[in-house]
Amino acid sequence: MLAALPFALAFAVHAAWLGRALRGVAFWRAALIVLGPLAAAAVAGRLGHAMVDARTDGNMYFAALLGQVLATAACVRMVDERREPVWRAMILAAPLVYACMRLACLANGCCAGTPADLPWAIVYTGAHSRTPLLGLPLHPVPIYAVLHGLLAGGVLWTMRRRPLIELAATACALLGGGRLVTDAFRADAATLGGAVNHAISLALCTGGLVMFTPWTRRLAIASFLIACDVRPSAPAVAPQIEEGIEIHRFGSLPRGLVIAIADRALDEKLSGLLARVYPAPAPRFDDVAFWHVAPALAASYGTVIRVSAAALDLATLRRAIAMAEAQGDYDLALITHGFDNHLLTRPGTAIAWRDVQALSAPHLGSVFMQACVGASLAQDWLGAGAKSVIAFSDLTDNVAFYDHFVRALAAAKGNVGEAFAAASEASASDLRLSIYHYWRGGVWKRRFSTPEIYWRS
């Protein structure tokens, strides 16, 4: 009976924190989000313990925590608008739930400490105790763990209004660091289970701490690039090169694409990182960005004409469009910066609205512009012959839209409208963008701008 009280207290703490975040949510949804992670934690904790010690009965905390996190990630999708409050509540409740669970360890005699000749040592004498060290004064490790959980909970409470990524990183550092200290006094520290717990604690503590050091901001951006496509490489078939224009033959599909990627600021920021990730000579940022989307482009386009960042100007873009016009129907993607009625190209040059109006592109299908306020040029492109234009009407923070769009375009079998809707939904809450913007500016964002689509009447 006594051992059941900590479990009831842990449930009450967990339910109280999540209940605050789920006010106004339908009862059955809230109940599933509260109870689902707890059930997953119970099952995962048992399985984790069985994997490291099949001869005894028990729970492995880190396995239970993993089960809780995965179940929360699955359940929280039902209340997307409450996603951040739910995660925040779970992080704040976690150390307090941990402290409550350690009270159960104290009552059961499990997770006991090593012998200690200390005034606060604890002695287990009852036959129900699960420690083999009956009658000996031991380090009260469960009490250390309770104090650790309360201290960690207090620290996280003071940070409750900080960005979610900082709160999560602090929780990892506190949880892992505290376990490294308390587990050093456990009697089972030398067992397989103890070694596994030590390794996980060290990884959590290290991961949480390094996220606050300046040099990891740059490392995180490099990791972000690599995570996008596990260090993308150049297409297997070398392109035909004509004065700053690459012609890639991906297959026999009839539709073509003209694409230009130019971001001088990112190229300067990432040049050193790319030199570490790739063998010499290191590629430019626009090369890596193109390599990343190339497999998706190959699923929708037979020929891709790429204008290099160094050669991008009005004359080169005209030549690329003329090449595409000669081959039939094609789309255009301009991944560049811009301002009202202008697209920036290579340093010192820009494409103005008059230049777009002067183009003749009867075979042009969709035009995508990454530039801020690119919508100011939408009617000009439609007047030049485009059937649709996808562009941002204001400043944009969504650099992942085109990545989602080209993949959705293949799935939609070339239907631009379907691909636009799918990419808008997927990119508006892209976790990679949240991480990227946090490390660039220190602000955690959950929602990102999406472009508008304009059709020729």
C-alpha cells in the first residue's frame, strides 16, 4: 500500500501539469494525451529493464522516459495548436514525477546505495526490501534522487518562459548530470544496467550543455545541412556546362525546369563548415542546396537547367529561359533574395519588374520565388506567360518550402495546386526550421510564413 502512494502522487503531478496545458480540449483527447504517455512509459520501462536484467523485476527510468516522449509526440498531433504548451508542461513535470517515483524506490528498497558510515545512512531490515544488503547502513540514493528531482524542477520552473529548446536542453543537462552524481553511489553501478544508465546520463548531460556554447551554433547549422540529406553529393551524371549554365539530363520526362540558387550571405557563413564536411575543394552552399533537391527534381523533370550563383544575372537567365523554351514546357525556380519589384542576382546586379515584363515565355508553367515580397512580381511573370506564380507577399522565414514543394510535386504527379497545398502545410511547422532559426537568432519559432499562389486568368 505504501509503495502505491508515490505512483498515485506521480500521476497527480503529471495530470495536473498537462491538465493546465489542455484546458478547453475535448475530454477524451485530453485523457488520451495524459494517459497515453504514462502507459507507454510503464511498458517501455519494463521492457528496458528486461533487456539489461532479465532475471529481476523492475523498471528502467530512461526507457520509460523514451516511451513517454515518443507517445507524447504521437498524441500531441491531435491538438496541434497546443503542441508547445503540452511539451512545455511535460518537461516541467518530468523531474517532479521522477522525484515521486524515487519515493517508491525508497519504500521498496530497490536502487539502494553502497555501504556508508554516515549520519544520514539508511538501513533496510524488512523481508520485503529488494536490496541484498539488509542490515547495513547504505547511501540513501532514492533520497538523493528525490532531492535531485526537486532541485531540477525548481530550476526549470525559473526558466518556464524561456524558449522551448532551451528548456529542453536544460532539462537534459540537469537530468543527465544529476543521475551521474546520484548513480555513483548506487550498489548496482557496476552492472550492465548501471553502465547503460551511466552512458545515457553522460550523453544527456553533454548534449544539454553543448547546446549553450557559442561554437555549437555553427556546428548545429552544419548538422542541419547534413541532416537534410546526409551530406548530399553531386548527381552521378555530369552536366553539360555552357558559360555559367549547367544542363542536367535526368531522364525522359517531357517537362523541364530552370533553377537558380543564390544566397551570398549563407555561402559566406557556411563556407568554413562545408570545408570541414566535404573533401577539398569544398562546394559552395548553392551547390549543396541543388544536390539536396536534385533527386526530387529528377522525379518530376527530364531536363534541369541550372544557372550558377556566380553567373546569375538578367542576360544569363534569359539564355537559360530561351534554352528551356526551345525544348517545350518547363517551370522556373528562383531561390534568391529580393525586395519590392526586384530580384537580387549576383553581387551588384538585380532583375527589375520591367525586365520580367520584357520576357516572352509561352511555355512557362509555374514560377517559384523564394525572395521576400516576391509577390510584387507575380503579375509581371503571369504577363510574361507563366500559368502560375508561387511567391511570398511579405518577409519570409521559410527556407524549406521549395524542398517540400518539389517532393510533393512528384507525389501529386505534376499537379501544382496539390503540391502547393501539401508543401504549405508541411513547411509551416517544419522542426528543422525551428532549430535553424533558433541557432541563427536565438528565438524559437513554431510557425513559419507560407507563400501565396497566383493563377493566370
